Amino acid sequence: DETVKLPPVPAGSPPGPAPSRSASLEARDISAWFGDHKVLDRVSLTMPAQRVTALIGPSGCGKSTFLRILNRMHELIGTASLAGQVLLDGQDIYDRGRRITQARREIGMVFQKPNPFPAMSIYDNVLAGLKMNGIKAGRAERDDLVEECLTKAGLWREVADRLRQPGGALSGGQQQRLCIARSLAVRPRVLLMDEPCSALDPTSTRRIEQTIGELSDEVTIVIVTHNMQQAARVSHSCAFFLAEQGTPGVIVEHGPTETMFGNPQDERTSDYVNGRF
Ligand code: ADP
Ligand code: MG
């Protein structure tokens, strides 16, 4: 039974250099196949620390596959094969000797459909990743962690007096914020979000966008979204994925969000961000 100590809390607020655990994530020449079907072709992208990177592009161009490859999640679904490298702060998460569980702890993921454990209490939901990762924490530490993570996820005030209620009793937007809190509890360095607001109403969406803005100092964020206003609001940079008929997904263009929306260099980017396909 392995005991891992919680990494230190990224200490408080400015002034001074931000003591953040946020790390850069770099994909190098990622290609992926489902059987014979090649779905990504030599995709390279740097996702800098303390920044929000948005992945945009039509359905089926490989965004979710790419996201799963970024934390070895695709190994769970088993079917994809892969070439290329993923560097977390310069270290390849696929190196022999680097463990899959370490990659998943350092690089968290939030999905389109909120997936708290419905029968488990709100409190235990937040801490669920600790047990799975063999992280031990005392009672006081756990209480503090639950409050801290729910606060960061913008949910604390709504649930502080009912932490023992089941996660499944919350609204959809609250469940998604609970999932964000749960992913933060193991102190990831990167948070991957696959269309985190697609199943939510506009008010819940705005609250999660606000949370993303607040979190970006301490955790690198990569978000897939089909909502161009959302990409423009939350991201510092954007990558436009496209799979033109029968060809695997590639990044057509990437760059600062202002450029991608205001002055895209590729006509296909311009068409996409302006809703022309
Ligand atoms: P996006 O998230 O951009 O919509 P996906 O990464 O889900 O794209 O899918 C990219 C391509 O990979 C699609 O052609 C899709 O049909 C295929 N694909 C995705 N998941 C699987 C899977 N588990 N098995 C086989 N093909 C898959
Ligand atoms: Mg997808």
C-alpha cells in the first residue's frame, strides 16, 4: 500500500512571483489510429503554463482523442495506437518508467457530461481521487481540502451546509463544479476539459467560465469547446483542428486568441470562427 503525500498548496496571493504548480504541456508530432483509421496526423502544440488553451474545430476532427492522449486516458479505452510525445514540463509522460497513474494525477480531466458519483456524498466526491491515488490525508487536512477545492470551483457557498448530501442531488451545473473540485483535490498541474459546458444552461456556463479564469494561475487549462464566444472569452490561445474529408485531423492554425478571431491567417480558420461551417 503506497503512501503519497499531498503536494504543498500553491501558496497565497500576489505580490511576488506566483508559486504555482502549473506546468507547460507540449504535444510533439502526435499521430493516432483506431485500427487502420488514422485520426490525427503529426499534431504538435505547446500549451503554456498558467494559460488557457482552447481546442476548436468541427465534430470528428480528433479533439477528444487528442485530449485523452494528453493524459494517457486513451489507454483506458484501449483501442487507439499512438506515435509522438507528450511532455509535461519537459518530461515525456509516455517514457518507460513513468507511470500512468502519475500522468493521470498530474493531468486531470473534466468531461462534457458531469460525472460525480451520484450516491456518494458531496464531501466524499471531492476526496474520491485521493483514495484512488493512494494519497493519505488526516481528518483536518481533508476538511480543509474539501473547502478549498469547492471554493475554487465556485461551489462552496451553495453546499457548505449540506456536504453529506449525495452528489447526484445537485443541479447539472453544480455537479460539473463538483467534478472540477474533485479533479483539483489531487493538485493537478494541468486540467483538461472536454466541452465542459455543452450540457449546461447559460448561467451555469458563465459560472464555469469564471472558475476557469480564476484557476488558470495555478493550473494549466486545455479546453475543447464548440462555443466560439466561450473560446474567445476564456482562452489565451487557440488551436483550430480540422479533418478534411477522409484525411486525419491536423491543426490548421494556432496562435493567440485575438489573432485567431480577429486576424486569422488561414481562410478555413476564418470560415470556422465566423460560423461559415
Ligand atoms: P472530436 O472530439 O473532434 O469530435 P473524436 O476525437 O471524438 O473527435 O473522433 C475523431 C475520430 O476518431 C472520428 O472519426 C471518430 O469516429 C473516431 N473515433 C473516436 N473514438 C473512437 C473509438 N473509440 N473507436 C473508433 N473510432 C473512434
Ligand atoms: Mg469530442
